[in-house]
Amino acid sequence: MEEFFDPLALARWQFGLTTLYHFIFVPLTIGMALMAAIMQTAWYRTHDVKYLRLTRLFGKIFLINFAMGVVTGIVQEFQFGMNWSEYSRFVGDVFGAPLAIEGLAAFFLEATFIGLWIFGWDKLPRLAHLMSIWMVFFASAMSAYFILAANAFMQNPVGYTMNTERGRAELTSLWEVLSNPVVLAAFPHTILAAIMFAATVMIAVAAWHLRRNQHLETMRTALKAGLWTNVLAFMGVGLSGDQLSLAMVDAQPMKMAAAEGLYETTNAASFSIFTLGTPDGASELFSIRIPHLLSLLSTHTMNGEVEGINDLQAQYVTQFGPGDYSPIIWITYWAFRWMIGLGVFSALVSLVMLWMTRAKAPQRSALVQDRLWRVLIWTAPLPMMASLVGWVFTEMGRQPWIVFGLMKTEAAVSPNVAGWQVALSLAAFTAIYGTLAVVEFKLIRKAAQEGPPEISQGEDDHAEPDSLAIVY
Amino acid sequence: MDIEQIWFALVAFFFIGYFVLDGFDFGVGMALPLLGRDDTDRRVMINTIGPVWDLNETWVIVAGAVLFAAFPEWYASLFSGFYLPLLLILLALILRGVSFEYRHQRREPQWAARFDLMIIIGSFLPAFLWGVAFANIVRGVPMDADHQVSISLFGLLNPYGLLGGLTLVLLCLVHGMIFIALKTEGEIRARARAMILRFMLPTIAVAATFLFWTVLMHIQVPHLIWIIALAGLAAGSLIAAGLFSLRGREGFAFTAMALTIAAAVATLFVSLFPNVMPSTTTPAGTLTIVNASSSEYTLGVMLWVALITTPLVIGYQAWTYWVFRRRLSRDHIPAAAH
């Protein structure tokens, strides 16, 4: 029994699955809030009703989605104490602070202004109502900053001291924790990736309607906005990803070595796009390589030295004692490539479509046009998938540590929670999350396919009192 | 006053805020079958808390995070020790939250009925289990010298724990029905007012027993007088809420009910002080505000954060309640789907 219900393995699976699941909805909440805010601002400034119709449509999708982000987020916070009590005891003094700030400064703001925005259409002056959705975006971005700062401490512990008497890390500088080089790069990287996802969802909704020749005017606007947003956000994702690599090489050279499966320390290291070989990547059969690229990514010089897994392993054994200090290489290797590949592909699709939908584009056959719309619909999930594998890379690449260099994951799990209890909770979360994912997807699809509500010009100025206040 | 004491008070403040605010959301959820005759009734009820349930629920996220930051040992021992009840609370909160959003997405009666059931369960279970959990924190739990709790779910369902759960359920239910009476007009309001009076006496009896039991458990505590004062305040304002309800003074009744819940939760926290979680197995296992707390630096810097943000939070949340101050009635519910 004990063998089968290994509490550590189950707790890791539970944290991994619930976090990834949570992170399907969070980016959409952040990104859709921005999209709705931009649309509503356009309506506020131009009084063109098509922007109001788009705001309503994407606001509805945002609303269906946001409840999931909220309820799955509580699980995340509770899990630290429930499943990782020794971790919580060890880092609570440091890690708790950004979490509490996130709640006090960001969550309250977000939750309050979401209510005001959704129910306040006819209750607030127009400018105040517009400001509410901007507050939602601002607050959700702020909450992302604080939770990423907490995560950055696990990747690159700063601003703390070890209290040996109480056997824990203690905060010495909140400022250092909040200005960790890892969070400074991870924040734009994560937020812009979230915006990419919202953009591709918007593109897909637009493509679905355009394919059916309906709502042409509003949907062309949505398509253009989505395509441009995706391309521009991707450029930011790339730039911040580069900064994040540098910070990572500094803090966790093992993770960069594991991203490439680089065993020996190498100058002028190449980057493989694709490798066939043994699952652990130690010996390869075939690969396609770009010379110098890994050195360039890691050091910003063509021939910079990139430390290999073997040297780092030897170095860590001297530093921390015997043990295996490398993550599971095939996971980090492939996660890193899928993250980049999916993101690049999504941006390329948008770029190509921008070219093909330019004003002077030649007339295409109906069949080709139909194929194009379908590509746009089916590529909507790519940025979300890229974000998810990105998190898999970040978190798996840190193993065996939970806090890099300070605490191993195996030492962090709650000792008093039995394996069967974790198995029970994992099964319960899987069942409920799975069911809700289906319901959620169907509802969002339904709302998207219903399209923007009919509002004629002028009608928006004297909306039926109260009809908008009843949402549920 | 030591900074640990201030933080103990702040943790209490955020939990009090949670139970006072999400308390009436739970009550509205539990009252769906009691006051809602048809779908339109239930929609009126749900829409009274529509704009605010999310920000009310956020209080527990903040309370948890503040607990984590200020008393990591307490957070770790409590959350790992109460694994199964917290799991049930989480699942219930998930179902309740998504049901608010999902139930109006389709107009078929079965669709709405399914989510109504989940709202009822998702409102009852957290109220009951938080009551059980807090009663057990006060009562003490088996905890070794490393502060590891070992208690089963059934171990928590002892008489005092069960009474704590029942007390919170009834307080929330009455609180929610008073909120409905305050926020609606027409038949629902009348029905709520009648139902409040039917539930008032049993609620007073159960809550008074629980509070009296709590006082008896702490008869040797030096600051007993404060426990008695708060328990008395809770009982007194509950009776006042009953009298105001009888006279149809809904605003006063709601205020008195909020004060009841605040004073009852405060009674529990003051009973704990200066411990945060007593151990029933060894005195060395007991967590106190000193051995469970974060470092002076963390508590100090976080106090500034709390002092700056909390007044703002209270300010804009109060404003939200002002914006949505109007009563709702069946006439507001559009007949067609939207």
C-alpha cells in the first residue's frame, strides 16, 4: 500500500496538474481583460458601436473564464500548507510575504472591480466603468508580478538569511525578493505570453464568424486587433525570454544545460532543434543543429563557455554532498523546444495572415480562404500550450530542488498527510477539473459562436435600466 | 503591544471579514430551497450577491496568505493537519463559484437545477466545515513536539466541533436571509422575513450553547473576562438582530447580525490567545504567537503593507456595496435568455 500511494510522487503530480490547469484560465483572464479594456476604450473614444459589441462579446467570454481562474487559484494557495507543510515552514517567512501582498494589493482590487465592471454597466458613469476594466487588468498583472516574485525565489533565492536555530530561511530584504533578476524577466515573458493567448482566441472567434460571412465589420476589426497583438506580444515574449535565459544561466546553470542536454562543458556550443537518441539524451543518433546558438543564448557571445551537466553535477556533489542534481533531461530538453516552437509558430501564422489580409491582397479562391480561416481557428491554443510546457520546463528543470540550493523537493512534502489522502484529493481534483474543463469549453464556444450582441448606434446611450445589472 | 500580537489581531481581522462577508453569501446559497419558489426567485436571490460574492470570497484567500506570511508554522500545521476538511471546503468552493457563472448560461430547467444543488451544497459545506475546523483549533488537536498534527476527519467531528459547525451554518443562514430581506422587495422579501423569525430561536439556542461551552472551556484563562465580554456581545447582538427582524428594521438587523458573527469569531480567537493552536498531546507541541510567527523583519515590513492596503481595500469595497445598494425584485429579471 505505502509503495503504491507514494505521498511525495502524488503530491507532485497534484501540484503539477492543478497548477497547469490553473494556468489555462489565468492567461486568458489577464489577456482578455486587456482586450476588453482596449475595445471599451476604443468605444469610449470613438462612440463606434462595433467596439461596444466586441467589448460585450469578449467580456462574456472573460466572465465565463474568470470564475475558473478564481476557484482554481484558491486550491493553489491552500496546497502549500496542505501538501507542502515542510516547505511552508522552511520558507514561509520569505515566500509568504509576496503571497500576502498579492492578496492585499492585487486580489482584492481585481475581485472588486470585476464585480463593478460586470454588474455596473448602467450603474457607473462611463469613464468610471471603463476604468473598472482597466483596474481589473492592472490588478491581475500585479498579482502575476507578486506570484512570479515568489516563484523567482524558488529559482534564485535572494534577500534572505538562514536561521539555523529555527531551521528556516528568513527574509532580510523584501526589495531584493521583489527585484529578483528572475522575476524582472519572467514577468514580461509570462504576461506577454498570456496576451498572445487572448489574442489567438480573439482571432479564432473572428475567423469562425468570417468563415460564415457574418458580423463582417466587427469581426474584421477583431481579427486585425488580434493578429497585431499576437505578433507584437510575441516580439516581447522573445526579448524577455532571452533575458530570462541569461538570468537562468546565472542562477541555475544546470537548467540551461538540461535544456540542451549538454553533458560536457563546451565553448561555442550549438543548439539542436531536433535530436534522436537515448531517452536521457546522453548519446544521440541524429540531430539538426544551429552552431553557436546555445553559447549566444547563454552568454550573448558567439563562443562563450556553457557549463555541461557532468561538470555541474560534480560541482554540486562537492557543494551539497552526494546525490543526483540533474533534472529529467528528456523532459527539459523537449519542453524547452516545444515552448519556443509553439510560440514561434503561432506568431508566424499571425504574421502570414496579416500579409494575406492586407488591403491590397489579391482575391483568393473560396477554398483557400476557407482553409485559412480553419488554420486560424485551430491554432488558437498554441500560445497556451507553449505557456504550459514553459512552466513544465521551469519547474521540472529546477528539480531535485524545491528552492534551488536550499531545500530538496523530497524534504518539502507534508509528513503527516498519508498517501491515500493525497491519492483521494488528486482523484477528486482530476474528476472535477476534467468535468469543468468540458463544460467551460462548451460554454465559451457557445458564447463565441453566438457572436456580438446586436446593439444599434445610439441605442447604447439610453440602455434599459437594470437589464444589464442582472447577469446571473 | 508586541508585533506578534498585532499580527494575531490582523489574522483574526481577515477571518472575521471573511465570515461576515462570505457568511451571507453562504446563507443566500443555503436559503435557495427555503425562499425560492421558482427559477425567477432563485435568480433574484443569486443576483443580490452577484457583484460581491467574488470579493467576499477573496477574504479567505487573503486570510490564508496573511496567515502564511505572519505565522508560517501555524499555517503549515493547520493546513496539513486538517487536510480532508480543507479539501472538502476547496471542492465545495469550486462548485459554488462556477455554478454562479454557469447556471444562467442555459435556460433548460434541469441545467439550472443541477447548479442550484451545487450552490446549496457549496454554501453549506464550507460554512459547516469552517465551523468544525475553528472549534477544533480552539479545543486543541493532537500535535507532537515538531508541530505535526495527527487527527482524522472523524476525530474532528467531536461534539464541540459539530456544535461549532452547526452554529456557523445557522448564523450564516440567518445572516443570508436577512441580507435577502434587505436587498429584495416583494414576495421574496416577505418570505425571507417570515423565515428569519422561524430560524431565529433555534439559532439563538445553538449559538448560545456553543458560546457558553467555549467560555466554560477557558474558565481558568487569565483574560476570561474578555472572552465572556465577546461571547456576551455575540449573543446580545444576535438577540438584537432577532428583535430588529421582528420589527422589520432590515438594515439594523443586518448590522447586528454582522456584529454577531464578528464577535463570535473574535471570541474564538481571544480564547486561543496567546496560543494559536494548542496541542492535546504534549505542551511542547502547542503553537503560540511566538513560536509560530515569522521574523521581526517580515512582520515589520508586512505590517506597513497591511496598514497601507487595508484601509484602501475597505474603502473601495464599501464603495462597491454603495454602488449596488438598490433592492432587486422579480420585475428586474428579464424573461428571455440573454
